Amino acid sequence: MSDHADEIAAIFSRKGAYGRFKDFLVRVGALNQWYEYEAAATEKALREWCADNGIEVEG
């Protein structure tokens, strides 16, 4: 997405950025990739938090 860095920076410079970012992702055909990235990053963060707090995760 480096080709769109200026546009993305402008999106996040104002309130309501997440919705505008999702609209941008639809426009460039990358929404599904974003959802895959977001899900993987969320799972990783949650697993790390559980490990840091002594919570055992199955699966």
C-alpha cells in the first residue's frame, strides 16, 4: 500500500478514519485482505495477553 501512503495518512488525520479506511480498502479491492490481517493480528495479541497473564489457551 506504499503507493497510497499519502491518501492513507490523510484518512487517519481526521475523525471517523476507520470507516473511511474501509471505504478505501473496498475501492482498491483489499477489504478481504484487511479482514484476514485484522483477524490474525487480533488472535496473536489475545494469545500473547493470555500467555502474559497465565491463561492457558486450547487450540
